[in-house]
Amino acid sequence: MALIARRTRCSVTLAAALLGCGAEGTEPPDFDRPPAVALVRPDTPGNKLLFHFEPDDVVETHGSDGGSFLVHFTHEGPNAVPPADTDQSGVPDFVEDVAQTHEKVLATYGDGLDFRAPLSDEAIADNGGDGRFDVYLVDFAGKGDGNYQNDACGKDNPQQCAGYMVQENDYKGYGYPSTTLANRILASHEFFHAVQAAYDTEQGSVMAEGTAVWATEQFDPSLPDFEYFIDGYLQNPDRSLDQPMPGPVDPFSYGTALFFEFLEERYGAGTVRRLWEKCENGAGGIDDPRWFEQLGPVLGEVADTSFADAFVEFATYNLFTGAYADPSRSYKNGAAYGPVKKEKVAAPFVDDKLRVFYASSQYYRLAPEGRSEMSAALVSADPAQLDGLALLLAVLRGKSYDAVVRVSDPAAGSEAVDTAGADALVAVVVSGRQEGDSRRPGLCIGAPAEVESCQEGLLGTGGAGGAGGGDGVGAGGEGGSSGAPPPGVEPEEEAGCGCRWAGGPPAGAAGIGLVVAFLAALGRRRRGRAATAPAGGVPSP
């Protein structure tokens, strides 16, 4: 459903009626009213928010021409916006650009991608003045550049929330080529968190940040965020898809935008939206659905395929990035993406107890060194250690891959590929499982005779025969699974929102509960995350 603006009294409300299944004409949500002394907005007197207006700031507002946004700003003091007013409208150009950019983002996500509108805050006591979506322009002092904040959530469904945005007031010292580009990046990413909040606010950082980075790419593919962030996944493909990294900065969660782009390109426009619809409490008769659990049903509906098969395709797509891009076989813009991480090993290669987490993939690159044929096998005396695993063989000649072969029996080692004159063989171990402990098979790669000898050796010595696939972590993923993180790593609490302008100098860090020094050292700028209510050089391939 498109995002629709409707008039309420003398204000324009941002699709206040869109709730539940997205039907028009329903009543605005019944929010839990904040306490009488709640300090929830940057201009609330006496507020103690991290980013806010000063008590003596004279805060003005500007409504967007489309009628869906209200921008709050000041002309004087540390929060002052750039004063230029070339059209002599009485409103600074910067403020007008913020308002206009948000209207464009709204149109893209609504009319273009058919996402639900953010919930209106009209029924909230401290709502910025009316039901329009509020954007507050304040000085982040180099600690970040913006964040979306949930403000109040529904009484019947506390995981659907309304909120507002706080955004950097002038971007001085941030290294952006222009404030217009900065506004486009901030608006497209952070506003999508507001869209998400109309569905469900408790899907975790992978779904929240991955789809927000993906959304920015849908809004404007020329923006650099998507291409920068996806390295967070491409350099960690051996990590379970639904498991964020620990710590305040989580490149993996942002990098999973690549998976959501894969879903949309491979299975058709609207696949990501359908997944968000499945996340709403009560969808499909499930009280509190989790996105990772809903992937299978969504893929079955839109493409009559399983998660396991889709994930093998995703692992295959990721071979065709950077110098190896081929739009006819993979991503349409894959040439702009970095390469997937591959471990360079020598043939014959033996790993007597590989560790494979669910929903993950591992890539091995080997030079044939005169071998005219090569093969690979997964080895274990315990069939359970091979359950759900797939093996791909891709022969590289120059910058082009031969047809990628999915080995029909990963344990047999009998399927060989022609490597005569080839530059490399890339073997990929893929787990299409969505839960459970890691698997610990042996891995053999080499000429067919070498693989056969390796199999006999591993089975003979018991090196690949153990059934001890448990991780000893016992930490559940979002789908209720266990043992997905790497050894000794627990799943993190939901982390903050962060990105950078790849062409400029560091801008420090910011957001709610962030580690500023760490981000500054990384040379990244940081956005605040979507909070819960109410708020007080790439390796060679």
C-alpha cells in the first residue's frame, strides 16, 4: 500500500490510519500515553536527551510542501542551520532541502516500493505540534549525524511504534561533498527505521540495519552506503546470517543488506516488503514472528523454493562480484561490490574438522598447478555432520567462472571439474540449515585421486568421524537456534546504527549508547539507532 497523507484538522498527517494489515480507513493506534513528566523530544523543556535544543533556542518549524513532514530548526546558537536563503522564502535552503528530501524518500518507499507508512504521532501528548512526521535539526558535535527514535508504542501491539528523527544541523567537519548528499543518505536510512516501526520493532539488528541499508540503495543507487557496508558481510560469510557481531559497531548487520538485495533481485520486487509483513505480530496466526523463521514461508510463497536452496544460490551469487561480476548470472551492479572473502590454500588441501555454522558459507581458492581435473568432498563417519551442507565447485579462468557445479553428493568426491589451463578452483562449503549446532566434517580438495586418499585417511584415523558438533556456546539465534556464533562469541544486544561517507575524513561517532572513540578510530561516521519507546584495503580474492 502506498503511503498516503491525509488532512486532520488544520494539519497534514502522515498516513495516520495505516496500521494492522495496512488497510486504509482504520483509526489511529491507541498508544500507551507517556508519563506526564516524560521528556521525549529534543525541544521539550528540561529534556535530557543526548542530542537536543538548548533552553534558550528559538525553535521554528517548516512544513514540507507535500504535507507529511515538519522540520524543527533554529537560526541562532550551536544548533543553528546554515543561513543561506537563495530563494528568499524566509526559510533556510538547508531546511527546505531536508523537508523536500524526506518527501522524496517517502514517495520511494510508499508509492515506489509499496511499504507501509510510519505511524502517526498525532495521539501522543508531546508530538511536535501535530501528526506530521517530525525531523529535529540539532548539532551532533561530530558524534554522529542522526538517528530515528521510537517515541510511543501501541497498547494492543507494543512492537508497533511511532517516533521522530534527529538529524545533524549543518554537517560542518563531516567530510560530505555536499549537505544535499548528506541529507539523502540520512533521510533514506533513518526514515526506513520509522517504516520498520510500523511493522515490528523487535526483529534485531540484522533485519533492521540490513534492510535500512538496502532501502537507501533503492532510493538512490548512486549513494555510496550500500557498496561500503556490504563488505561487512562479504568479509564474514562464514558467520550465521542472523547473528550480529558483538560490540557497538557491527559491520555484519549492515552488510547483510547484500542478502536482502539478493532476495529482491532473484525473487522479484516486493520480496523484502513481504518479509516485513510477515514480521508483524499476529501475521500468519503467529503471536510474535521472527524474520529468520519467516524466510522459508516467504520464499515458498514468492518463488516456490526453500531457504536452503535460496541460500546456496546466494552463496553462488557472491562469487560474481568485483572483477568477477556477471550481471547475467548474479547481481546487476556486482561490479561495484567488493569480493567475497576466500581462503587461499594449496592443493591437495585437507581440513580434518572444518567448522560450519548454520546459514553460512566458506570459500577456498586453490591453484590447479597442472591438475587437469579437481574435485572436493566433505568427510564424516557421522551422517549428521553432513546434514544440510552443500558443496560448490567453480573454475576460474581469467576473470570469468565456468558454470558453477553444485556437487550432487558432497560426501562422494566423485564429481570432478575440468581445471586444465584454469587459474583457480574455488570450492564453497554452504550450510542451508537455519538452526542448530555447527557441523564438523572433514574437507578434502585436490585431484580426484588426492581426494580419495584424503577421504580414506580421515575416515581411517577418525579425524572426521567425531559426532561432537556442539559449539559449547548455547546462545540462541533469533530463530531459537543454538551455537551459531564463532567459538566463544555470544550474540550481542541490539547495536546502534552506523555508516560513513566513504569519500571523506572521519566524522567521529554518535547515537544512543555508542562508543565514540572506537568509531572515531575506525574513521567512520555514526548514526544513532532506532531505539525502543519511550526514549530518555579489501583482501585480494
